[in-house]
Amino acid sequence: MADKNVFSLKNSVAIVTGGAGNLGPHFGEALAEAGATVILADLPAEKSKGEKEAEAISRMDSGEVLPMPMLPELVILIRSFPS
């Protein structure tokens, strides 16, 4: 990755929807490398895959990565964020 000081997300939280999908883990990894705490959100059925992806990214000495099922409460929270 390029110079990490140019693009810093330290003290930020990033929610990656589709976190257990094909691209979600890659986005999560890039955001974690930039210093963000990352939530890999996906369907509850994908929980074990999301947990594996979060664990793999965390082992890369990146930021904190947490798997989370996409429950209605999380959807409501995301929708409350400003655009």
C-alpha cells in the first residue's frame, strides 16, 4: 500500500456491507491498513465466513476487524448515518 500517512482513518469506524463476500474482505483489509476499526457486516448465514475473514485480516497486523451479522438493528443504525 502507498504511504499510510497520506490516507489515515485512525479513530474512524468503517462498516463494510457484504463483508463475507468476494470484495468485502479486500475493502476491509484496505480500511484496516489505513487505521480504521472495521466491521465486516453480512447476512447471518455468512457469519462463520465473516469471522474467518475478520480473523485473517486481523492477523495481518492491521487495525481491529470485527465480524457482525446484518441484523435489522444494524441496518437501522446505518440508515441513521448522515449521507
